[in-house]
Amino acid sequence: MKVGIIGSGGREHAICESLKNSNKIDEIFCFPGNAGTEDIAKNIILDLNNFENIKNFVLEKKIDLVVVGPEKPLVDGIVDYLEKFNIKVFGPNKIASQLEGSKIFTKNLCQKFNIPTAKFGIFQNKNDSKKFLKESNFPTVIKADNLASGKGVYICNNEIEGNIAIEEIFNGKFGKAENLLIEEFLKGEEMSFFTINDGNIFKNFGSAQDHKRVLEGDKGKNTGGMGAYSPSRLLNSDLEKKIINKIIKPTLKGLSELGGEYKGFLYAGLMIVDNEPYLIEYNVRMGDPECQTILPKLKTDLVEIFLACCNKKLNEIDIEWSNKKSLCIVVCSKGYPDNFNKDIEIENLKNIKLNNNEYLFHAGTSKKNNKIYAIGGRVLNLVTLSDDFNIARQTIIKNLNNLNWLGGFYRKDIGFKVIK
Ligand code: AMP
Ligand code: GLY
């Protein structure tokens, strides 16, 4: 069969790599993919905002299944659109994608269905927001409602910082702002928890801890994610039950009462406070770099899982995992998450020698005249599976020393909370 994958990051390369192992697959297309997917799939440059062009290509090439990696097309309704033309798509529809597209939609769902989350208020203008802020305890968290690639969140230590956040959001820094969210700061440790869903049932799809800050010791600015390890050190069977019973199940029930069913990956961004889970946010996709960290542990044929989800037959599939631990380090362009130079050659990729249980996933890369160039902020992901997180990290760092790419940097302390 033929599969099309939408997206161009490390997550999509990891999905491609996993699908490649299936004997069901004849051909893979990536829209638009990166230099890594180019070795496995046909990269197709198409405007991802133009659903009609995507549909025409899929029908013309007789692609049997489309997998949507990133949130933007999901939130914009690509699944509903393609399904109108009888195209099989793995991903949630537009109603369900509001879980990521609108923080306020999710907060209201939490309130209605008693899902534990930070206490919050929703405000429509600067004055009301500032008045509420005056009475708040600090730190407090201020969020834009829209999709903002993780950038529309301010942790404010005092009223002055809070007022700046309110001004920036209502002045349109993250697009037209009709609402703003002020919420209680939760002090705990973050964890990413994943399920895969077929509209009727769901199965767990692993846990991980991402490292979102750019500098070692979790300092500096927020990024898309500098590295991750799986499973999360916080997960135990008691906590897992709480996550499923207090968060995942009521969310799916709530969605179905609102007329939506959930098909696709669901990513719960949680704050764990004294072994109690609180929902910070939902994402309607796999995490990046969590996907690169988790998928190498999957033993079951990924395409069979995707098809089972599209056919509401996930109950017929046993999802099997390796018991090994996984760690991923992301290599970024110097300057990220602020300005960085593009089109910098990555010269020594061939110096990375991958053994069993070692993986290299490309993110912001492009191939020209057989040379590989960095074109994005996050560029490469190195992943190793091992019985020991420390060995996994050392293996990756050895590879990165061999790469010795002067245009990039990475955090050497990924996994520091599990590696003594
Ligand atoms: P979000 O985009 O909602 O995931 O927020 C981005 C980051 O801000 C999260 O990964 C957390 O590190 C932090 N954050 C968001 N909400 C809270 C909260 N209520 N309490 C503490 N930290 C938060
Ligand atoms: N790793 C964070 C995200 O994918 O949103």
C-alpha cells in the first residue's frame, strides 16, 4: 500500500522510519519531508494550507492512507476535508482538534467534566485581565488562546511582567486575541503521556519527559523540545490509573457528548504534583521529540495500528513494546530559539556510525547536490535504546563528538533527572 505523511520534522522522519519496516508498505510520500525522509520516501513540495492540492495528489497517486504529523492542518480541519473524498486519514477531526487549537475549549471541558487542571479565569480585554492580575498570587501563568507553537505562554513573577504579557497578547503578538487565560501556577514535574485512539477505544502509547528549555539545568527560553527520555521517571501504575480515569476517559466522554469522536494520537501534557496528575495542555498529535524517543521501542507494525484506528478496530491489535529505555538528544542551529542562520552545511554526517538500537532522525534539513544543509531551528535527533539511560546518553554524545558540527549545539544533560 501507499502512505502519505504530512510534516517535515523529526517526528515525521521517525514515523517514516517505523512504517518502512512494514511489509505492507510499497511506497511512502512525505509532504514535504526533510533530507532524512528523502532516503525512504518521495518528498513532495505542496502548500500544506492548500487542502485541495493535497487531496488531488493523494487521489491521483492512489495513496491508501494519510498520516498527519503536525497540529496546524489538524486544527484547520484537514481530516474532515480529506474524509469527504473517502480518503483514509489518521488524525483527529476539527471538533476534536480544538483540544489543542483552543486552550479555552479545553479548560471549559475540564471544568464541565471535572478534569484536574490549574484554576483559571478567562478574560476578553486588557482592563479585566489587569484587574484580576492585581488580586493574583505570583508566579501566575498567562496564556494566549490561539495556537502559538508553545510561545504564547508567560510565567509571570510579578504584576509588571503580567501586564506586559497582557499587552502583548491583546496587541496581537500571537494573532487576533479575543480571549486570554490567567491560571494558577502548578509546582511539580512535567510529563508527556500518549494514547492512540480509534474513535471507540484507546490504548496507551508511552510516556516521556521532554526538556523544553534551551539551556542545561532547564534554564533559558522555551523551545519546541531539546531532548527527551522514555519512559518518564514519574510513571507508576497508580499514577497511570489516575491519568486514565481522571483525565483521558472524561476527556473522551466529554468530546463524545459534544458530538466529536477522537481518532489519532492524543498527547496529554501533565504536571505531576505529589503523584497527582493535572492537565496543563492537550496536543492532538505525537510530541516532537517524544515521538522520535518512543517509536523506536515499538515492536508492532505501525501501519497496522494506523489502519486499525481508521477502521475502528484497535481492539483487535496488541501493541508490543521493547522494555528498553530510550533517550533522544536534539541538535539545534546556533542561535535557536531566537534567530539562527539557515543553509549551513552539516559536513560530517557520515561520521555518525549507527549500531543496533541507535537512530538518527532529521528535522530541519534539506539535501542539495548530495550535501545536507540545516534549514531549521531543530536539525537532528539522535536516539539510543539501552537498558541504562546513562549509556544511551553517552552513546549519543560520542556520535555527536564525531559529528563535531560547528553550526549547531545541543544539551549534554538530557535525562539529568534520571541519570545520577
Ligand atoms: P503550554 O503551552 O500550555 O504547554 O505551556 C508551556 C509550558 O508552560 C508548559 O510546558 C509548562 O512548563 C508551563 N506551564 C503552563 N501552564 C502552567 C501552569 N499552570 N503551571 C506551571 N507551569 C505551566
Ligand atoms: N515536545 C513538545 C511538543 O511536541 O509540543
